[in-house]
Amino acid sequence: MARVAAHRKRRQNRFGMFLVSIVVIMLLVVVAFNSIELRAKREAYYQKEAALEEQIAAEEERAQEIEEFEKYTHTKKYIEEVARDKLGLVYEGEIVFRDEN
């Protein structure tokens, strides 16, 4: 009887080890899949970050252009151009030649 009990105990130990091994393997598979998914997300975030940095640089350049245009609009040259183009004004004694088109 002792022999049969020892045999059952060994069998139960092997089955228990088999179950533990299956659980560990399943956990490793889940961790591997999550790792792959996280790497893909990280790459997508890196690409998004690069695109946003490019957009920031473009907006900063645009802001600089607007600032330069604002300075230009306060010059006498700009005021003269607007007066000539939009209002048709000329200096006294100045002759303007226009096409008849």
C-alpha cells in the first residue's frame, strides 16, 4: 500500500508540475504579445512626436514671418504702396501711365 501511495504522490507531483509549467508558458506568451504591442505603440508615438515637432517649427517660422510683416506695415514704404495700389493716390506732379486693358 505504501508503494501505491508513493506512486500516486509522484503522479500528482508530475501533474502539478505540468500545470504550473503550462501556466508559466501562458504568462510568457501573454507578456510577449503585450511587449510587441507596446513597441508598436512606442514607435507610433515617436512618429507622432516628430510630426508635432515639425509642425511647431513651421508655426514658429510662420510667427516670425507675421512679426516681420507687422514691422513692415508700420514703414512709410508700405503706406505708400497701399496708397498707390488700393487708393490710386500719387505724389503731386507725378505722372501715372496705365494700360487700357
